[in-house]
Amino acid sequence: MLFSIGTRFNDRITGDLNEFAPKAQIVHIDIDTASISRNVVVDVPVVSDANIALDRLIEWAEYKNTEKWQAQIAEWEKENPLQMRQDKGLSPQTIMEGINEVSDVGQHQMWATQFIHLNRKKQMITSGGLGTMGFGFPAAIGAKIGAPEKDVVCITGDGGFQMNMQELATAMCQETPVTVCILNNYYLGMVRQMQQLFYGKRYGITCLRKRKGCPAGCKGPNEACPPYEPDFVKLAESYGAHGIRVTDPDQVEDALRQAKAWTDAPTLIEFMIATEELVLPMVKSGNPMSEMILK
């Protein structure tokens, strides 16, 4: 039995529609009639506000002890932990662990969902499969205005942040001391990853240090590359916000602690990560989940 609440069954969830959960009975709760069975034909359609439907479901559902099942999941996690290589310098896993965040769209979005542990006090807002680059920072400002007593941390990439970085002015005017964590790999990372894995490393329009005068066959940042623009730390300071650059794993905790202590203005932390970090596992768009790339 598969319960789907408010999802649109986008390609990030389903892969090949013809091979998605073929043996499952699907219950789909959505307030919009047109959204039900639009992509995936479901067995039990429920047109309702999610809160109302879940309240009614709680009334009807019988309690079932899941301790054994949770213990089995914990054992699987222990046997096959999700880990990233730690020999490339500062890793996204090191940055993500322990952060309560608002996420943008890109590789950092995937790393956040993989490594952040969420509970009732640690919540995550993301645009999911909508692909809205630049979503994270404005959403973080809105979250802070809506819940000023809570710490709000935005996880974004160097490309995604530049879609709406002018909202630093809004954050200053609204006095919203959010923390912005930029994972800078000099690339539009998610697109570059697809070019590497599926298109023979034919990179195009993804390196953010590339200039018109760069060699046509360049395969990525090297010592001859021009400097990265903008300087995110100076950008933050130009708005009156705080800026920190982190290049070493040992600096992560201190940077986050300092950002939390600064309550007078937003803090931007630029984390310099390896240029070719990959998000894994991954499924090529349109392929079934059974063709997942694990390494």
C-alpha cells in the first residue's frame, strides 16, 4: 500500500511511469481533483484538504506496533550507511549534518535530503521536483518572518543563489537574520553531473568560471582559470550582512556557531567543496528505478 499525500508524481519520484510501483495499491490524497491520476493511475482517490483527510484517517486507523520494522530499518542503515568520500577536502556531508534548513534546487538539495536528520523541531522546506532554482533564499526569508523565534538556515548552490541574491536587500530591510550556506563547486552542479554521466563529459554552459577566451575543450576548473565571480563574502558585506568563507572541515562548526550568534543581520557562509562531487544514488530521467546508479 502506497500513501501519497499532495504529490504530483513527478519524474524524480517515478522514473519510468510504466514501471512505477507495479504491484502497489496507491492511495492519493489531493485537494485538486485534476491532480489525481494525472500521471499515475491510483486505486483510491481522495479529494480533500490533507489536514482533514489525515485527521479522519487517524480516527479510523488501528494502532500497529512498528518497533520491529524500525529496528530492521536501523540495522540496514548500520550495515549500509550512506557515506561520501572524505578525501577530497570539505564534503557536502560534513556541511549538512546537524543543520536545520531551507533547501534550494540542485545537488545541494539532494545532499540535504540525504544527510539532514529531521524531526518535529528540525523541519525542511523544499520545492521538491518543481526545479525552481533560486527558491531557497526567498523561502528562507519568508520562513524567518513567519517564525522569527526559530533558526532558519538556507542551503543553496553558487548557481542557485545568484538567481535571487538581490534578496539580501530584502533580508536586511526586514531584519531577518537567516543563515545562507552556499556550496560552491564553481559549477551548475546537477546539470554538470548529468553531462559527466550521460553525455560523455561534453560540458556546456555549466562551468561558472568559463570565459569566452577559455579553450574550447576545457574539461573543468584548473590553475589557468580566471577567478570566480562574484566574491560572495564581499557581496554579503556590501549589503551590510556578514560573510564567512570555509575551506576546511575543521572550520564548519565554528562558522555555523558564529552565524547563529549574529542576530543583527543575515550571515552568508561560502563552503568551498570539490568541483566534481556527485549526488548518488541517481536515476537517469525517464529510466525505471531499477536502473539506479549507485557508484
